[in-house]
Amino acid sequence: MRRKTLFFLFIIINSVQSYAQQAVPEGLMCDLLAYTDQQYVNGYPVQPVRKFSGGQYVRIANRQPAFSWAIGGAPVQQTAYRILVSDQPENQGNIWDSKKVTSAQSAGVVFAGKALQPNTTYYWMVQIWDEKDQESRFSKPAIFFTDSVMVDYATPKYPLQKTDQFPVAVRDGRIDFGKAAFGQLKLRLSAKGDGDTVTVHLGEVVNADGSINRKPGGSMRYQAYRLPLRAGTHTYQVYIRPDMRNTGAQAIKIPSYIGEVLPFRYCELEGYTGTLQPTDIIRSAVNYPFNDAAASFESADTILNAVWELCKYSMKATSFAGVFVDGDRERIPYEADAYINQLGYYATDREYSLARSSHEYLLYHATWPTEWILQSVLMAYNDYLYTGDIRSARHYYTELKAKLLMALEDSSGLISTRTGRQNAALLQSIHFNGKELRDIVDWPHTGILGLGNEEGGETDGFIFTTHNAVVNAYYYKALRDMQVMAGVLGNKTDESMFAARADQVKKAFRKLFWDAKRKVVLDGNGTTHASLHANMFALVFGLVEEQHQKAVGDFIRSRGMACSVYGSQFLMDAVYDAGDDQYGLSLLNSQALRSWYNMIRAGSTITMEAWDNKYKPNQDWNHAWGAVPANIIPRKLMGIEPIAPGWAACRIKPQLGDLPWAKIKVPTIKGDILAAYEQSPGRLVMKITIPSNTTAQVVLPARLTQQKFTVLMDGKVIKPSGSKGAYFLPDVRGEHEIIINHEK
């Protein structure tokens, strides 16, 4: 018996040694949730899941959850996998043993084992085979805990978390936490006798002398609390008063295990005679779980770096409600806010549940703008593109199809809210409880404070007509996205129908809105006005022919930042899609009034609802839709985007302008993409790391490839694919140094 045991141990030891240098699955996710705080005993997790504020746990309600993983170690391409799911650590695979499945899929692999039981802890692990058919070790086990009721489909979420924070500065009763956060306040104060009182002031804005602005105006926050003290030293909790507007019927309520919160950075204690230490003041900041180290960016431009940090932090700070909302003014989810929030969250954390659950909430809580209804389809497509998991689109397919608003299409092939086609059935199908949909284009529509439309409004003088170019650009994009998702879901009839309608929209769009003489897109039928918005949306959504993209790009540049912080998402996309990278950089690091730097200069540490109080006096200072650079810097300036679902393939297309150097870490469901660029006249050095099970298409800068040039990869000359001005390196995998030299 002893000999057999020793022989078995010998085999295990040698097996481990043979696997030591190989890749191994890591970063495991069940239903897009990763449990990183597990404790292990004898190699197995012993806690069911991470515990959050108020004793809350994460629970999986899906009868068929989906599994995803990254691959650590040496870069490989997965060719097969095997998943084991167990109800006890020692019963490996007794609930599901997938056996060896020949597939490169490592995202959204759906459970297909024995029925999962409610209120049960399950253990799972995965191993993979590489392109040489070498098998890896099994991953470290992960766990998930099922809910009390199991359903066919439900997106799980993390509970909100509280993080206690000490101030960065305390002086003369004035307290600064460094950044604003949605939170609560605890104070450890001393009094000689009962009856002493202290007034606690909390706010987001300070005066020139450093005191809290007690009349900040708009929706910028300030509150004061009178706090009676008791003799001795005690800890006091300041209970935040709810605001009537942002706790109304439509607002997202803060859960009872958290309690009401207020966005504040500063605190003042008026009337306190004791000595304050930083440890006497604690802000309990509330947010959705966020990994601060998941993404990073640094460049030679200090303003650009500050803008990135502002926008990245805004993703974390504005997640306080557990659903993407419009900031503190209303705390209501809107599709436009959620779309920008979704892209920013994908770029700053390897976390997908908050974006998905916010999108799914909006499917049943639609808002009034026509274009924003269509954005639900765009969000569903992004969810599939970034996660590779089609289950949400499958479950909500009927709702998504309704969000296309095809009932508004008339004989022109375009849609309109002004031709009498809105009816109760349409509004009910999209779960909108208002009277009618209205076109928005951008917000606000008109000038304010006596300013002209161009200076004070955010629509660049857009002329609203029966058929709106911006609305129909959205319609075209939504049809194309639904075409893709219908095909993936095997609905060939709908796939063909969506394709035919999209083709029809493109034809009608160009006929009705394209001004061939001026080479611009008009705002709508019956007007000769061409706005920034009509042109940038048309370019972004694929409605400008390739030979006209430069002309449209030139027009876009001529209009400047004639849009809101929301509109800037599509302006920045359009600028980079037109290849105008120097102009894109000038917008990102601008110090003008309409700039992200202006938000920092004004004193905000979370992005604003508008460029400045001048343009929207009732704005708040905590609006995630103002954080566009959080996604534009990774996606466009650094050029890192998925081009196949679940990041099975990506594009790396640096568009640096004259930025001397920059480096970035982009989290993906497959692992981190690392890129560092350094350029000088006629030369670009790229150092990139592509995670396992992903391939990259590296696009070479057009300005270096118009004439004679050479490309070196890891010191060897290689020949790129493509043609003049559009060269690229296909199927790049792993870690490489790529040098492009323009030869005079």
C-alpha cells in the first residue's frame, strides 16, 4: 500500500513540475462576478463569497450560470477546456464535468450539469489545452453561492460597499478628504460636559479663502447639522438628510443596509474647542466594488494625465447607487448616461455586472428622448462585444427589438416622431410611461443666461425637422447591432430583415441628408443647416462614405466643442475615426472653458454634468456622463478596442498626435492589455503585451507609411499587410516590440 502511495505522489510531483512553465487559467468569473477575497484551507476556498456592507453576500440565481476565465503565464492560444463543478471540495466534478471540449471559448461558457440547488456553495475550476495540445494545471478553485430561488436568467450584482477614509488635511476645524465621494460621516469628539454643541458643515465647493461654500447654487451640495455633545469622548454618526428630489418616485433608493449618503469633499466643525486628529474624522465612502489597480494610464502630458485620473475616479465615485444614474441631482437612470458609463467602466475595471444590470433596468424604465431609447440596443451590443456572453440579449430579445422603434418608420425608410405614428402600443412595448417620445440631439437645447445658442446651448444651432439626421443615424446603428445579435442567436429571419432595413436607411439617409456640393450632412429634411451633431453622429455610425470622411472630419473640426459633455462622446469618436488625432489630443488636453481641465480648475474631483456652471446653472458636480476620456483615451488615443466578442480579437491603433510617449493598462475579460508608445519624428516604438487567447490587429500610423518605411518586430524586419496609408500587422500575439521607421 505504501509503494502505491509513494508512486502516486511521485506522479503528482512530476506533473506539477511539467506544468510549472505553462499557462494556467486565472481570474475566474461566474456570471461575470469574480470573488477575489476568498480564504483558502488546504487549497480550497472556505468562505462562500465576499461579504459586503450590512452582512450582504453575492448570490447567483441563474439555473445555468456562465463561466469565464483569463489565462496567466506564458502566452498561449486555448484550443480546448475542461470545467469541473462540485458541491464539496473532495467531490471534484460531481455536479458537472464538461470533459475536454474542443473550443477557444473562455468567456460566457454556460453551465450544463446537474440542477443547481438553492442556498448552496459550489466549487469550480477549469483547465485548458494550448495550440500544441498540452494541458494546463487546473486553476485554483473558485466558488459561487446560489440564491434562495433559482430562475432561468438573472444578472447577479455585488452589494454596495463602504470604505472608511481619513482626511488628507485637518487645520483649524477645516477638513479635506482630497476627493469628493458619496458617503457618511463619523466623528470622535470630546466635551467637558453635556450640552456643548458643534455645527457640522459638509460640502463639495469651497470659497477662495478655503471655507465651505454654504450657498453653492445649482445641484452642488451643502448641508449643515447641529450636533449635541455629551461629556467625555464619544463617536458620533451624522445621519444624512434625504433630498426631496433625488429620493422621489423615479429615483434609485440607497439600500437600507447602507443608509442615506451625500456627496462631499470638505467638512467644517464650527464651535468645537477640542483638538482634532485625522483619525477622529472618518468618511464612509459608498460605491460599487471597484479595483483601483485594474487600469492605469500615464503620458508626457500632465494635463492629459490629470483628466484621465478625474474620469477614472468618476467611474468609481458615481457608482454609489448600484445602478448607473445621472448624478446626485435626480439619481435617475438615463440611457445616455448609462451608455457613456458603460464604456468608461469597461475601460477602467474588469467588471461587467454593473453595466449589464443598469442596461437591463433601463429596458423597463425608458426615458423620453428618441435617441436614448435606441441606445438600449447599442448597450446590449457592447455588453456582448466586451463579455462574449449573449445570454442577456437572448433573454431580453423582445424588449430590444421593440427599442428599435421600427413602428416609427415611414415610406421614406426613415423614422420620425412627428408623423403621427406614436401610439399607446408603441410606448407600452418600450416600457415608457410618458405621453410621447421627443428628439433630443444634445442637452440642453437652447442658450441660457441670455447667451446665444452657439455659446450657451449645446446643439450647435441644430434645426429640428420631421426627419432628424441624428435620430436616424442612431436608428441605422441600432439596426446593424441587432442584425449581429440576431445572427448570433440563430434568428436568420430577423437578421435578414434588420440588414435590409439598415441598407434602406443608409440609402434614404444619404438621399435626404447629404449635401453633395458642400460635402456635409444636413440636420434634417427641409433645412440647409449643417450642425456638428448631424455630421459627427453620421461619421461615427458609418453613414459617411469613405471618400467623404476627410471632408466631414474637416467640417467637424471647424465647429470646435459645440456640444455638451454628453455630445463629446460622439465628437471624440468621430474625430479619431476621421484620423484627426492631433485635433483629438487638443480637445482632450484643452484648457478652454469647454474642457475637462476646466472641471478640475473649478475644483471638482468628479466630472460635472456640464462644462461649466455658465452653461447649466442647475448642474451637479458628480455626473459620470462627463467622464468621456475614461473610454476615449484607451479606445481611441491609445487605440485599444475589441473587434470580436469577448476580446477574442482586438485592434491596436495608436493615434497619439504629437504626444511624445504614453503607456496604458487596459483590463479585459481575457486579461490585461499593456501598451507603451514612444515617438519621435519619423519613428514610433510600440511595446505591447496581448493576453493569452487573444489576437491583435496592429494598425500602423498612416503618417509613417505614406512613403518608404520599415517595420521591425523584436528586431526582425517584417512585411505588413494592407496598402498605402492603411498597413497593419495581423494576428499579433503575446509580447512584442514593434518599431516603425519612416525612411526619407
